[in-house]
Amino acid sequence: MGIRPDLHPIKRGEKYELPNACYTLSPEEKHKLCLFLKDLKVPDGFSSNISQCVNLKDHKISGLKSHDCHVLLQHLLPLAIRGMMSKSVCEPLIELSLFFNMLGAKVLRMDELEQIEAQIPKTLCKLEKIFPPSFFDVMIHLPIHLASEAKIAGPIHYRWMYPVERWLYFLKSLIGNRACPEGSIAEGYIANECMTLCSRYLHRIDTSLIDQKGIMMVVRKKSNGGLSLFSQHGRALGARKHCELEANELELAHIYILKNCDEVLPFLEYGIISFNNFAYDFFLFSIIFLFTLRVS
């Protein structure tokens, strides 16, 4: 029947059991993978909130957009599967991820394109040894031609569909009357231009320039202590969590404040003059003690 020997049914007593494939994850590994994506924090604008698409209870990932799948394959897959599968399974998947990562760079080099063009057929051959034949359709064969296309057309950032899809989504959001879509788009575009003008050039009024993705305007707010180091940039997402620092972490935080806070510079200058002949640890302890007395 053409079934691989490692997938042949195994007789246990009077019953036959079908073994799992080498790429199948156990429930513990599925939970670990979903937990990794659930706790993932990415820079603003890097991708959508992938953690909302993860279901820890059922160990499922659903609702991903095309750009989320692109980010998952290009950046997150090597980190997520590391240590979960055998080397024969992880190696071609990581090679495929590195292929798309190098292909999606903003600056392309001809030697790198030739390298990945020669490597991608070997990677696909490794995948054919792992996954069933039904997995390999025309889309799996397509990466063989992507490096050659990049040599002719240049970086893919100027050719892919994401900017066009975002612009079409923005135009569709302006339609208030479906009977007159052209007029709604024209009026909505003019209103958006007016709001952008007010947000950028009108002062002393409460306006915020919010882009189409809903990114909030940066808010700068000083804490009760009045130190520039503790000024808040942006707005917090989710509920706050309480944690206690260990002794070494607290010492590192003190050293960071001493080296990065402008309000501490006078104390540093005083400490350098007064404690020049003392040990470094005693010098840091003295400066922290003097600074604590001053701000308390």
C-alpha cells in the first residue's frame, strides 16, 4: 500500500495500534507550543495579537490572518518547535523558515539569493521524507521559483499584497451607505483628511492621531516621584501584575538608575569626589543610601 514502515500498525495483544507520525506532537508538547504563543509579546506594529488566536484548553490556533501566518512561519516557528521534535523534523522546518526570512529582507544580496536558491530544493526533499504526499501541492513547489523572482523583481516588500489589502480595508470601512459606495468613500476620505489635519496642526486641544490599526497616541506621564526615568510612555495593556524582585535584581535596578537617571548625576559627582579611594561596592551602597535619603 506504500505506507512507511514506521507507520505500520503495531499489534498489542488482540488489538492493533497505529503509531503516531514523527511530526505529531504530544498533548504536553501542544500545550507548551500554545503557551509559548499565548505569552508572546511582540513590538507594536510587528503583527496582530496572536495570543488572542490561541486556545489553551483545546490546544488549537485559529483565526490567524495571512500576515500572522507569514510572521509565524518566518520568525516564530524556529523558536516554537525547538526541542520538541527530532532533528530530522526540526531541521527542514527551520531551513524553510530561514529561507523566507532571508527572502523577506529589505536588502537582498545576490550571493545570498543564489545560496537559498540552491538550498530550497534540498529542503523540500527533506520535507518529502517526513510529510505525506497529500501535503505537497503546487504551493509547496512554489518556493523553488521565489529566489529567481527576487533576482529579477527585487525585494518582496514592494510587491506583496499586504499594503493593498490594508488600503482596501480602509476604503471599505468608509462605506456608510451601501447604496452609494463611491460617494461614501469620497466623503469619508475628506473627513479623514480633515481629522488628520486637526490632529497634527491644532494645538491646546484634546486630539489624538490614531492610525487605521488603532494604535493609541503616546502618552507621557510622570509618576509621583517626579523622576524622568519613571515617566510612563504609552498605555498599559491588560491587568497589572505584582512581582517581587530578588536581591540581585534589585541591585541591578539600582545600578541602572544610577547610570541612566539625570537626577542622580549630582550624587554621582559627589560620590566620585568623596569615595574615590573606597571599594566599588561600598561606593554604590553609599550613593544608593544618599539618594534614598534625598528622595524619601
